[in-house]
Amino acid sequence: MTIIESTKMQDGDNNHRGRDKAWVQRWQPSRERRGRKGVGTSIVKKREEGARALLEAHCLEIGDVLPGIINILIHGQLNGAQIDYVPPPVTSLRVRQPAHKVSSEYIAKYNKATEIMRNLPPSDPRNFMQQANIHALYCDGPDGDKDGLGKYIQFLVHNSWLFFPFHRWYVYFYEKILGNLIGDPNFALPFWNWDHPDGMQIPDMYTDESSALYDLNRSTAHQPPTTVDLDYHNGKAPKPREEQVDDNLYGVMYKNMVSGAKLPLLFFGSPYREGSTTTPGSIEKHPHNCVHIWTGHEITPQTPLGEDMGAFYSAGRDPIFFAHHANVDRMWNIWKTLDGPKRKDITKPDFLDFSFVFYDEHAQLVRVKIRDCLNTEVLGYVYEKVELPWLKERGMPHTRLAVPRNPNVRKVELTDFPITLKGSAVTIVVPRPAKKARSKEEKEEEEEVLVVEDISFDGILRVKFDVYVNDEYAPGPANAEFAGCFANVPHKHKHGGDHHHIHKVSLNLGITDLLDEIGADNDDSVFVTFVPNNSYPVTIGGIKLELLS
């Protein structure tokens, strides 16, 4: 059983500064109280109390939520309201194009569809805010609060293997709704081509202040022609374009699509199972999370979490979200075509049979399964083929001589864990697996993975730290010693009072190629350096190197 929700703008979050007031009021859902009649049994009453608590966490009341969702929250079932969705027969394929290359006619059509969606009645599940708020509960629910609100929500889709399939279905239905509203079944969303130098800025179609595709809650410092930083963290100074493009192509794209993503576990993330700590996949943590933060508004009293794109509860309110996630979805398609024997979809039954609930283009509540979204052609769409410049990239070691130790980096031992990162870098010597120098075939069979265990942090903060191997000077992501990063997009769980909530995840970084590139493949140990990008405290429970197949 799964749940979905249609949350509403939170108090204060509808202050889209400078936007015409009537424009905002026309597009946001009504806040009228529409009380619900008494319920039948004590069990249902208890569930209603839980549902009410859950909705209040997102500034809602029972009457604000669509009937099909109420059945899920209160009755624990869909009561026959939903149908099991079967993708319709495909007569022609919709083609998703790079957003920076589309025609003016396409932009006018996309703008018209979005304007119609924004003007649908608030009670219509296809309404723009209803669609945007689907993301809020699937991605920003009360995670981990087992004694409170967490009892009333069953899962979150981030930081696990649920990330890719949830967002594929979510963008799919959003696209189908837009096409239906303008009577064009072949309408396809664009993708933000941030993995190509020509697409490394906010696409022009989203910058027209008179357009329905515009959102005021975007970074004022990152407007075109500023080059997107796929490794961004809060307050990071901009780099010259050529250097930034290099960081994006090698430091982020090559490492997270090619060298560091040879296994499904590394690309998709860990299984979502009871009692286990989840782990994000390579693309989710970096660049996905970094682009969210880079695009969202600077932190101000009106945008305390960097809304809209910079916080999960509000991210879907910016139309560029769907172009961003179309490109993330495109990465899934591309990854399966790259060299390597294990670049295949997950076949575990608990993955394939996992289900979500959405409203389709006819406002019908439908249940979908992951197994039905593995092939985009079955869903009726493909991506325009464009050059992949990051496939050609390779990192250079910081220096071909031995890198001296940095006296300003704190040294800790494995026996010191758990440790706290706050402001300054930390280095640990980590022993390698007994079997070091391996053949090419052995390396294809088993990847050497740096496992960072039990990362605990305040989920409302823009936490980010980088990880380097055999280099304490943090030379930058385009250098071979850069193993990857952990980056958090803020979660907002509670309305009013204390919004803080401790999250716990782990991190897996594939480093077989990295060790070859820096000449450390035969070493008995490596030193791993954690470099915090801000002063927010992060606790790390442990670290190890292991071979994973």
C-alpha cells in the first residue's frame, strides 16, 4: 500500500515576492475549511487523527485533501477508488528535446499548457499546485519519526532505489496532463541539458517574467548566462566558465555516470527495506541535489530554506523542476547503454512490485508499479540524442609526485568513530581489502567501494561535504583524487516551532578507477579526507573499503 498527497502552499510560502497578487491568488489552492463528517469506528477515528496530524505538518486540513487521498490516509486502502494503471498502446513516440534548443512555437505551446494547468480549479487534481504538492509528501514527509508523524506515512522516495522510478512516473503523468489540456497527445516536456556545455545555464524559456513557466523563487545570482555548478554548495564562489565546465563534465558527470557508477547499487541507491539505512545513488546525490540548491533562491526571511527548488516541499512549484527531472530520468536511459556488464535494471521483486499512486490526465486515481516504467518507449516517449561530452573526460592526479600531508587537517583513527565534521577537514587512514591488485575481469566483477556509514545531520540544513582519496588539499572535483560528495536538499517536516529533524543515511563511492588513476591500486591502505563545505555539524558513524559485486 502506498500513499500520495496533494499538499497546499504553507503559510508564508506563497509570498512570491513581486508577483502580481491576483496572479498568485488565482494559482494557489483555496484555504477554505471544509470539515469532514464523523467517522465510524475507533480504528478509523485513530487513523483520522493520524491523518490530520500529518496534514497539519504541511499546513493542511482534512477538507483540503482530495477524496481519494483521504481514503488512503484514513482508511488505509483505496476502497476501489483507484485502478491499476496499464500504459496505453503506443502509436507514436513523444520526443523530449533539450530545453535550450526548442522552437518558439514549442515554448508558446508549453506555456499555454502550463497556464491552463495553473488555472484549473483547486479541487482538480491536475491543478498545478496539486501536482506540485505531490512531491511534498512523497519527498518531504516526516521521515524517521516512528513515534510521531512517521507512523502515518510509509516511505520517502529519496536516498534509495525508489528515487528514479518515482520521479519517472511523476514526470510522466505531469507531461500527460499537459498534453491532454491542450489536446496534443504528442506533447513532450523538455529536458534541461545541464550535462552539455551548451545547456549549462537556466534555459531562456523559464526566464520570461510574463510566462507561466517563470518562478520568482530562483537564485538571483544564477540567472543566465551564469554557468550551472553541478557541484554547488551554499555560498560557493563562482569559477571561470572553462574551469566550471571541466568540473561539471569530469568531476560530476563522468564520475557519477561512468567510473563511480558501475553497479546498480551505486547508480540507483540502496534497497528501501525495513531496518536498513538507505544510501543515495550517484546521480541523486550529485548532480541532482546540487542543481536543486543552485537553482533555488538565496536564503532570506521569505525563502528560509532556499525555496522553491532548494527545498523538497516546494521544489515542484517551479516549472523548471520538471525539466531538471527529465534530464535526471534521461541519465537512467543513458546509463544502461554504457560499457560494463552490470549496467542493468534491478530485478529484485520488492523493487519491481513497489507501487505509487498518482492522478492521470483524466483525473483518475491510478496505482502504478515500478516494473511498468523500466522502458520509456513502453511509456510512449524517448529523448532526442545529443552529444555526451563527459564520456571523453578523464581526471588528472593533483600531482604526479607524492602529495604531502596537510598540517591543517585533523587526523583521526578508525577507533575514534563516530566523528563530527564541522568546519574543518578530517583525514583517516583506511585499510584496503586483502585482495588489492586485480585483473581487469576481476575489477569488472567486483567494484572497490568506499562506504561512509551512518551519516547523521539536521535535515533542514544544506549539508554538503566532499571526499578525497590520498589528497588532503581538496584540489577540486576535476582532479582524480576526488571520490565524490554528499549533499542534502533541505526537508521541512513541521509547521511552526522547531523544524529540525535528524536524518541518517550512508554513502557508497565506487573508487576502482580512481585508485588506478592515482597509482594507489597496490597500496595496503589509503587516506580518506572529508572536507565540509559549510559549518553545519555532521556525524559520521564509520568508514570502510570493501569489494561489492
